[in-house]
Amino acid sequence: MEIVKITWIDAQRLEIGCQDVNEMKNIQPIECDIVGFKVDEDDKRIVIAQEKWEETNQIKYVHVIPKCSIIKITKLGEVK
């Protein structure tokens, strides 16, 4: 299983409360990074888990990242 670092664009949640519409013109999505095990991938998404237990075949802290949001995928290593 590959260990990868993914950089992608994600949605941004602004503070709770009223927002001025004019201040929203320059708001941008945020760039994020994650390092983890590449669990699965297809043409629409990649599934990354930050923790994995080989003995029980379980994973934890799973992220499903849309391919259209991915900026870069870097292979860091591989484990059996």
C-alpha cells in the first residue's frame, strides 16, 4: 500500500455569524495537505487513511478527496 502526500483545494468555513457580502469577493478556497495510506482510487476520488492496522485490516481518519480538487500527489513510500 502506498504512502502519499496529497495537496488539494478544500472548502473554507468562515466564522459563525453574519457576513458582509462585499467582503466575500476575495475569499478563496484553502490549500490543504494530508499524508496517509492510499486505500483506494478511481477516476473521481482518492481515499486516504491516516492510520492503518495490518493485523485487523482496519483504517481510521479516512478522507475522500475529489480528484478535481487535487493539485499534487507525491508518493512517499510503500508498505506491504
